[in-house]
Amino acid sequence: MAVELLSISPETPQREAIERAARVLRGGGVIAVPTETVYGLAACLEHEGGMERLRALKKRGREEPFGVQVEDAARACELLTAVPIRARPLMKHYWPGPLTLVFGEARVSAGGPGLGIRVPAHPVAQALLRACGTALAVPSANPKGAAPAVDAAQVLRYFPEGLDLVLDAGPAFIKEPSTIVACGRGSWRLLREGLISRDMIERLIAGKTYLFVCEGNTCRSPMAAAFAAAMAAAHLGLETEELEQLGFRFRSAGTHAGSGRRASIPAVSVAREFGLSLAKHRTRAVTRALLKEADIVLCMSRAELRYIADQYPEAEDKARLLAAPDEIDDPAGGDREAYREAAEAIKAALERIWNPVRAGRGEA
């Protein structure tokens, strides 16, 4: 019997078509579905009959894994026993999208060890997942060794029989398979590179060390380090205490700082207004070891830049002004408003340069 082809809008999928496809899947059927990358063959993960049919179509044994699609990260977490810290920024920034994450510990199986999960961005795939209310096993729609199907016509050429339905939403948007990344407890591994490149992944989850420098290390540079850590944590979906597990470190020092002093009282008070704590801060001087450890050195004024160039020329290329071309005025000796203005200037400067970090570059 010929496979039924059902046209559906790629932008605003018709409710009737989605509900019909969902009924087929819940009943143990196998259908072809569009995603933003390529077309896939879908079966309900919880329906053993549907999974057996999918294995037969793809000619895979029970120990050969299928990728799974879910509607959002929250649903993905329900399928897992643990979410590695490196996976969390990737989930936050690239889901929904063309990224499959492979987890080693899961509550369910789609064949083989671990579980590969993706949250597709295609409106049809999203609507279908919501209508089904369950995870779907969705391998690419192609026989082994053939290129994945990028439209419904190619699906039908590959599978002229055996499918219950083909949802035709026109050509796939990206036309290449998703990137696949395996995330373990302390490591990650690129299994397949797609639109999301190795460089994009590394820039997001391979952190750098930032050193903020002022003169006395009692107000400007500790506030800058605290602001930067809070921004990074919010961007990555982590607690500030977890940043170092990804290699993100935000340090501060002073060119003429004593050792072990607390942050100035006005700086502590103003930082608190911004939801930051400087309670654990203790001053320290710039050293060769600190500069060597740092990937990027951000100075409050040109005086610190000159000091580094004169005293540590080997670190000169790392150093730049935080608020370039402007400087952050030293509020020491000033009133509370001077400290507040310095904090606002630091925050604004970090927000201006944070775009590369938000994109995962880890560099200012």
C-alpha cells in the first residue's frame, strides 16, 4: 500500500494534521517528520511495537541507539538521572536547535548505552512533540550509507512502503544532520560536527581566566570581578560557585595593593545594592604568576596598562582597558555616589564587551 503524504505548513502547522500524526504515533505507527536539519523517522519511545517497526525500517538491532527528541530541556531532564555541568550551557544556548547531546546516565533507553537527546526547532516537530506528550525516537530518514532525506520526496524514494504517514513541510531548513556532542561528568567529546561547530562549543564551555586590575584592589577591580562572575553564571545557567568547573575564573588584583585587606566599606555596600557580595574579598598585588595564569587582563585605567607594560612586558598583549577608550575613575576618598557611579560604569563596560562571551568566545 502506498505511503500517505500529508502536506503541512512549515511555519503554522495545522492542528488537525498534527493531531492525526500524533494518534498514529501513539498507536504504534512510524511516520516521517520534518526537522530544521533533515527529515526523520519517528516512533514513540514508550511504544515497543512502534520501536520494533522503526528498528526494522532502519535495519538496526536493539543495541544500536536511536536519537530521541523532546519538546524542551525540562522534558529532557526527566529522562536523565544526571545532567553534566558542561551540558547545561549547551542546552540553554542551543536548544531548541540542531544539537544532539549524548548523556551517559538515563532513565530510559533508545538502544545501546546512554541516550542522545535533541530539542528540535522546527515548528512541525515541536507541535508534534507537544501533541504526543512523550519522547520520540527520531533517527534520520535514510537507509544506512545514504544521505539523510531533506524533503518528503526523498523520504518516499528511500521508503516507498513501511511508513504510516509522511508529513510534508517542504525542504528542511539546514539540510545537514545535527551536531552531536557526548557530555560526561568531567569531559565532553564531539561525535559529529554540523551547523554548530567545534569552535562554537569550545567557546561556550571551555572557560578562561579573567584578571581585573586597578590600583589598590579595594573597590573597582573586585567589583568588576564580581559583576563578571554574576553575568557569566546567568548566561551559562550556572551558579557562580560552579563556574570554575568549566574553567571560568574571575580574579582581581592591584598594581599597588597591600595584602589581605578587605574591600572598602563603600564598595561592599554599593556592591550589595547590585546583588553582589565582596565579603570574601582580600586584596593582593599584581604578580607575574597571576598575569601568567590569566587569559585576559582588564584594567580600570591607563595607569595600570602602563604598569603592566613596564613591569611585565610579557603580559602586555593580554592587557586592555575594561571600558576602552574610557577609564573607570577611582572612587577612593569620594562619597557613596562616586562608588555607585564607578559600579555603574563597570557594569556598563562589561555589558558592552560581554557579547563575545555570550556567544561563547570567552574573550573580551
